[in-house]
Amino acid sequence: MGGMNSCCIPKKSGIEDDETKKSSFRKHRRQLSATFNMAVLGEEKEELVKNKLDINTATEEELMTLPGINRETAKKIVDYRRQIKGFKVIEDLALVSGVGAVKLKAIQHEICLKTDDDGKGDNFEASLNGVIKKESKSVIVHLNSSNVFQLMKVKGIGQTLAENIVTYRDKKGPFTNIDDLIKVKGIGPNVLSAIRPQLTLDENLATDSVSYASSKKSSNLNFNTSAIPSRTSDISLHSRNNSHDPAVEFSKGSLENLVDKLGPYSQKPLRPAVEFPTFKCNNRKAVRIASWNLQCCSSEKANNPGVQDVVCMTILENGLSIIAVQELADKEALQKICDELNTPTLPNNQKWAGHRGKWRCVISESTGRMYMSNEYNGFLYDEMQGVALVSSTLLAMDKKQKPFTRRPFIATFKISGFDCALVSVHLKATGLENEDIGRLQAEIDNIPSLIEAIRTALPGENDIILLGDFNLSPDTKDFDDLRNLGYHNCIADGVFTNISDANKKGSKTYDNIWISKQTKQVFTGQCDVVREGLSSPWIPKGWTWGGVVSDHCPVWAQFYTGRDLDTGDLKIGPEVIKFALTD
């Protein structure tokens, strides 16, 4: 690669040997980079870094001046840097494909990172009640007791990798050695080397203390949502009352310096342009019934301002009337979303000029287990759209039987002149290598018996709507028994319902809404998968920010509410619906 680099060196007049030319050229380029990126440093600090390359601002050509870095690797560095919105520590460079720990060691004395005015770099902890400057502390996470979101606090562990670790641990048992992580899908020697110092098997060494610098790379979600600044100018106003407190003083050098310190909180979450929902179809009243798997949604996650912003605004913008919510990690999480809808504290929610509604929620008892906690299920509904909850119950099952890993949650609603039974399900996942596909197929086979149990408890009620995470595409033969009962899937196979930071278009059709033959008569034909507006700069994404709120998209279907076509009367709902396997 040396030949390619040297051909770009401009010729100079005078007598210079080749080594002098190369040294002079490299020194000249580094001086330009340092002058641009280190202007806030004093002369003494500038002298220390002027011959080093700032990996956060270097171009591909400048990166190619480093030993062992060719154009392909330089491009990967730039692409990776853009993806994670800048390197936070030099060691992050080892995570780039083509670099690794060995190559990083060879070039570490020739590279640097931009530092702040006070020389402390990123050692800031963000609190939305102010910006508190203090020394950062390392995050040490307990490998065997941490859930997905706790593991995501480790720099280098993203959402997918955290899920793989927990899935492996649940299947194989607790780790006895941190090096056993090499057996987990997605973890190679370089990743293991990067994350090992932040993991422990000793509970006494684990710490919950996370600095702001660390929180920019993790899922520290416990924030005071009422204090969120909506833009950088608001942050300045927010800090004005503390202007004499040295803990919240900022360099007056530039706005860029302020933005660097505040990180994601300096960005205003943008929402897609939408028309206000009318709650009508063909000039007839209609409601949208939705399902959304919020993926390990604990109270901690629901406290995150980005999560609240995304969930609440998605509901309002799409005119949703009832939402079945799966994967709640505790009974308080959904209430936090409900409270934000009713009493807005976030800028986007406060500025919403469309229908706001009067929201209520109902949460089940534990439906079963997920990862390292119990899972709960819930319904969120808008009373101002004429929605009234009549009853709710978890499916009762014989202790000797376990037809569903997580028990379905059943709620009956009256919606103007239409009443129905909604069944929220979260079926068994197939596993990393489809090892649990048999369990999933057995659960799907039990759905006809579930429908029969509901009909027995609700005589004459034929509007039974199944919605949730089915973990399998609707066109598979496993759903033939359901189709034979006259059920129709609203979300077509190939209309993907999953989403990730790496693949915003999705790849699977797992979430769905199945309606009976009779309910299809009041189905407007309108349904959708919401893919826009599901991320926020305030939501952690591995060790950077701007992540999606869940790996599931919300799905909805619309129904007319003017009349009810069956004879069922839901004035008094059942206290329990018992499951019985049919022959």
C-alpha cells in the first residue's frame, strides 16, 4: 500500500531524500488535522497531538497514511464511525472489521481523539435536571444475572448480541467462565477482548453506576422525563437558573462544543409528517385496533424519554383506539406510557394538535417467563373514542397442561355499537437455530381450542380477534386449522413486521391480527404496519444512540363500529376463561 500512498505525494523542489519527503508529508497532514480539531486546546496540548491523526475527523486518504491501513479498511473505519456517530474511545477502533486489537496496537501511538476544553474528554454525566460534570466510572455488569437491557450497558454489546447471550444462558445454564462467551453467536475473539473487562461473575464487583459518557453507549434509561430539553437553546435556558454553579458551566467557545457534551440530548426527535386521523372510513365511524410487542418493556425502559416519545406519538399519529401490548417486564411500565398520553411532558406530545384522547390501561398478571423476568400483557385504550373495557382475564390452564408458554390475555370491549373479544398472544419463539419450532407449532395447533374456550365463556359472541406476536409467517400450513375456522390474517405474508437499526425494512411477518369470518364483515379493509417514526436520538442503541423502540413494528386493522352482527351480550364479562384441550 506504500506505493499507492507515495504516488499521491506532491513533489517538492530542493534536495530531499525519500524518507524526509514522506515524513514531511505525513507531518504536514497531521498538523492540518490537529489545527482543525484541536483549536480549543492550549499550545502545550496542541504540541502533544499535532502529529497524531484524529480518527473522528480523518478522511479515508488520511487514514491510509497509518501503517497497515489500506483503502478498504479506511472506508470501513469511516462507515463504522458514521454508524456509531463517532468513536468515544480509541479502543473502539478495534471493533472495525480489518483493524482488530493487533493492528490497533501498531497504530495507537499515531492516532488520537478530539478532547474537550477542560481536557477531560467525555467524562460527563447527563442528568436532565442539569448537566453534572464528574469523573466517569466504568460499568461492570454481572454476566449471569443481567437482563438484555443491563447487558446493553456494556460497550460493544448491542441489542441482538445481548439477546443472544441471554438466550444461550437460558438454554445452557449460567456461565462459569467469561471466556465461554466465545460460544455465543456473534461473539468472536475481538469482541470478547473488548467486552471482557466490563463483565464479571462476582456480584460484589458489579456496579450500577453509569457515567454520561458510558450512557451514550448503553441503555441507562432512568430519566426524569419532565425535564427534557427539546433543543439546544432550551438546554441553555434550562441551565440558566444554575448559571453560577460550576457543575453546569460550559465552554463559551462554540455551539459545537456544547453539542458534543450533551450528546443525544442536544437533538430534537423528529416525527414523520402525517395528516390528523379522522376516525372514519367511507364517512362511517371506525376504530383502529392494534398490537405492539414493546420488547422487554420495563419501567426503566418506559421512563426513557425517547421510548415515551416514540410510543405516544406513534399512537396519536396513527389514530389507534386500542393497543394490545406484549412483552411488558413489569406491571407499571404501561401505566407510564398511559400517563404521558394523558399528561404530556415531552415537546412533541405537548405540541400535538390532533385528537389527544382519554387513555386507560389494563395489565395482566404474569403470563409466563421472558429472558430473566416475568412477562406481562396489557391493553391501552382511548375512552374518548367510545371504547369501554368490560372485562379482562388471563386464560386459565390446568397445571398439568402447558399449551402456551405465555398465557393469552383476553379482554372484552364495547366500542359504540360494536362489541368484541380481543385475545393478545405472544407465542413461543423459534430459537436462534429453530430449535423450538416444534413448541411453536404446538401452540398454533392449540389456538382453535382457545377460540372454543372463549366461545364457551361468551355465548353468542363471534367477534373474537386474535392479535399479537405469532412468531411465524401467516401463510405457513401451521395456520391451516385457524383458516378452516374461517379466520383471516389482516397482515399479508411478506409485509414485514420486524425492524432493527441495521435493517429498517424488516425481514419477517411475525406480528398479525386474525379476524373471524363474521368480524371480516365489519373490517374496513384498511390495515398497516407502522415503520416510520420508531426511533429517537434519546433511545440507546448498543453503545451509540438513535435506536428503535422495539424490534417489532406496531400493526393495526380498522373496523366499523356502527353495528354488531352477533347475539353475544358482554354486559357482564367472564371472570375466567378456562382452557381445555379438544380431541
